[in-house]
Amino acid sequence: MTVSVYGGSLLTELGSSEEVEYFFRCVNHFVEYQKKIQLPLVTDRLYRRYVSVENFDELRNNLSIIRNIFNEITISEVDLYGFNLKEFDINLNKSGNKLIYIFYSYFSSFERCMDTAERVHKKYTSYTPLLIGRDIIAPLFAMGIHDARDKKIRERYDTLEGNPLWWGA
């Protein structure tokens, strides 16, 4: 089962849960731990919950910081099979010599989904967050912020601790 990013009406596949987890572990290690740059909008909200359209500018800035740091890190500095991954999928691009090349598609997927969510939000005034989830789970709560039946689902995401809902997909 794969993990995807949702935004507006767009769903873009990222890869296995191990690959997505690896991305966030690289952010934690190389950005937050080594560079001492805390990015909770990425490492908590995007990782575990969702990011609202109102926070997309800040998220873009955070992703730009990550991209720049990943562009400084050579593949030889990275343990591609580390971080206790039980099964490392071959879908990640390992052809470049920098960490950015491994996750280049993630950054473009996040950007495309944010663009789509903004267009949907502007045209239909619908609540359209950016959300990482399993392909089989449709983020129904993304359809309307004022829809009472979706309130419980949003509350579940908002209070989530520990592993994200997509983890282990």
C-alpha cells in the first residue's frame, strides 16, 4: 500500500510508508538536529496531521529551507538503509549525488498539491488542507471546514500523538 499527499482535488503518490518515514527522519536529523532549525509545521503538522491553506506560505518557506539543506548533503553522508527501515523500497531516486535528488519528487508533489488546494479554496471557498495519507483513505474532512459530520475526523487529526495515521501503510 502506498502513501500519498492530498491537496484540493489532487492526490500524488509519494511511496511506501518506509520511504515517507525516511524523508521525515532525514528532516529531523539533518535540519532539526544538525542545523538546529525547528520546523514543526513540517515535522509535526505535515507529518502527523495536515496543513491548512492559511499556512501554505510558511510551509513553502520551510520546504525551501529543507531543500537547500538537502542540496548541501552528499549521498555518501547518508545511510540509505539506516534508520531501522524494515524494507527500503527502490522507488526513491538514488541517481544523483545529493540528498535532494532522492526526495526531489516529494517537494514537487507537495508544491503541486498546495497549488491545487489553493485554486480549489479560491474558486469554491472549500476547506482544502494538505494531508499525507494512505491511498485507500479519502480525507473526507477536507471537503468543508463548516461540515459538522467531519468535525470528529478533524479533531482526531488535531489531537493525534505518536505515529501518523498513514504510518505502516
